[in-house]
Amino acid sequence: MLVFGTRPEAIKMAPVYNSLSYDDNFKVHLCVTAQHRELLDQVIELFDLPVDTDLNLMKMDQDIVDLMTNVMRGLKPVITSLNPDMLLVHGDTMTSVSAALVGFLMGVPVGHVEAGLRSDDLNSPFPEELNRRVTTITASLHFAPTESNRQNLLHNGVSDNRIFVTGNTVIDALQNVVKRIRYDSSHRNRLDQRLNLMLPNWPMKNHFILVTCHRRENFGHGIKNICEAVKKIAGSNPHTSVVFPVHPNSNVAGVVKGILGETKNIFLINPLPYELFCYVLMESRFLITDSGGLQEEAPFLNKPVLVTRSKTERKEALADGTIQLVGTDINLIVEKSNSLLTDIDAFNNMVNSSHPYGTGDASLKIKEALTNAIF
Ligand code: UDP
């Protein structure tokens, strides 16, 4: 049984669902909590995922304790009636940790996809660092994207024979979408038409910075600073645009629209369906973001990332130099952005082809590991 509830989980679990469901050895039940609703549904539609159980738990600005309780209450009868051989959860969301706890408490082995990421700070990202550590404790099988994630798990006392280094399934999803955009011109034309309705002068070909922002620990002061920095960058670079898909969370949208709403070369748009977002990412010059997944996806497409956080669990990209931590310091964000816009060496220093998160076969490796695993 696969359980997930948010947009990033759906993007990263879709390849796992597909690789398992095409294999007759597996019978897969897909349960979504709908911790996100619209953002989740966009991904379900894109990858044509047949949802078997939908707990439909989304509430605007939901309290995380209530969410945890609701996921646990909602899942218990589903697990009781299905009695699955394994519960597969992903990463670090409230859905993942709650589902993992229910699985563990009900005696169902838990498999953790994207296991072993650590920022080493329980408060950042909050509550994700706690969620991923707790999920590790409950899990019988751990699918670690990288060797250093494996080391983190070993350090936490997980047995080596329970860990499988697979790469990150986000690269499987990204590759799937990017290949179609690159090689199917009529498909690309259709995406162009849709983007044309939202963005003047599309395609803007490398002349824009892509910005996203949604992390809980940046709510308030952090988001305000990020917006002030973006406003300065747009003001001093009138020939560069900023494209900013604004997360619907009211802690984000109100501040972003208030500070950036009236600036000519800043385009505030609704969150984009994954396929359109990948196309925009492919055409962008670089990113300013606090997203986790984008620290994996953007380097794969040779797009430098300025990360508006003080710590990251994507330490491989940091070591490669393809992402840089800029926190929420206005001057630092502006300085690094201007350098990427004007200094070709600074830009090239943030591009390399080491691909620490894999090359698109993570979901197959997970399937192989599950086929051979004893749990
Ligand atoms: N994404 C998307 N549309 C958008 C913005 C992001 O499809 O408008 C995708 C992005 O490519 C990445 C995922 O959403 O795969 C990241 O989600 P988010 O930043 O919300 O969560 P995180 O990765 O930080 O957990």
C-alpha cells in the first residue's frame, strides 16, 4: 500500500507506483490523504494515478497536530480492512510520519522512500526533520537516495542490510516530463499556448529568475525579506523578469502579493501543474527557492539554486556547488543574484553534471529491492 498526501510526495511516488503496478508480482493499493488538495490532484491527473482510497483531509491552514490525528484516524480502518504486506511512505511530511506510525503500531512493515536525509537541526526544516527521523525509527526498509543518506541511517543505528541506495525518484519523474517537452514538439506547442496565457513574451529563454517560497520556518520575517530582495533584484535589472508561482498558503500569498504585486517585471502566478513548472524551470536562468525537491531537480537541469534557508539536507548539491545557502538575508540574496546575472564564471561555477540524485532509475531499484526483500 502506498500512502502520500502532498504535491512533492505525489511527484516522487508516481514513478514508484508505476514501476510496481506494471509488475504482476505486486498488487498496489494507492491511498492519498489529500493533505494538499488541488496541488496533489494536479499531479495525480498528470501521471494518471488511480487512487483507491482518498481520505480527503485538506483544510485551509490546517494545524499539524490535528492533521496528524486525522491521518492516523483515517488510515486505521483502511489498514484493518486491507491488511497490506507493506506500507510505503515518502520523505518527511505529516502524512508520511503519521502513516508510518500507524503502520508500525498495527504491525505492518513500513518502507521509507527518500530515507536518511538530515539537516541535523530538529527545528529546521520544521517539522520535516522530526518527521523523517521518526519515520526512520518505524521503518523496516530504507530507500536512501545517496550514499551520504545511507551513512546518516547507519549513524542512527539502522542495519546495513535494510538500506538500499537508489537515487531520488524525483529525477525519474523529472526526466519523464522533460523528455516529452524536449522531443515532442506538438506537446511543447500546447504547453507554450497555456504558458502564453499566464506569462507575456513566453518563452522568455533564460531571461528570468524563477522564485518559489513556502517553508513554515520562513513564514513572517523570512518571506518578507525574500520578497524585499526579489523586489530589489527586479528593480536593478529591468531587462530580467521574475516568475513567481505563489504557494496558496495564506502565510505566503498575502505577503508576496502585498510586496511584489505592483512590480512591472515580476510575474506572480498560481502554482503551476508539474509539467508546466518543469518547462518554466528548463527555460529559467536560475532559481531562488526554499523548496527541498527543487534543490534536486534544478541542478539536474544545470540551473543554479540560491536556497533561502540557513541549512539544507541536500548536502551533496551543496558540496558540488550547484546550490548555495543564502538564508533570508536581503543583501546576500541580492548580491548572489546579481553575481549570477552578470558574472558568467560565477554562473558556470554553479553548474556541473555530477547528478548526485541519480539519473532516473531510482524507482526500478526500489522495485528490485522490494522484490528481493524479506520483511
Ligand atoms: N512544483 C510544481 N509547481 C510549482 C512549484 C513547484 O509542480 O508551481 C514542484 C517542483 O518541481 C518540485 C515540487 O513541486 O518537484 C516541490 O514542492 P515544494 O517546494 O512544495 O515541496 P518540497 O520539495 O520543499 O517538499
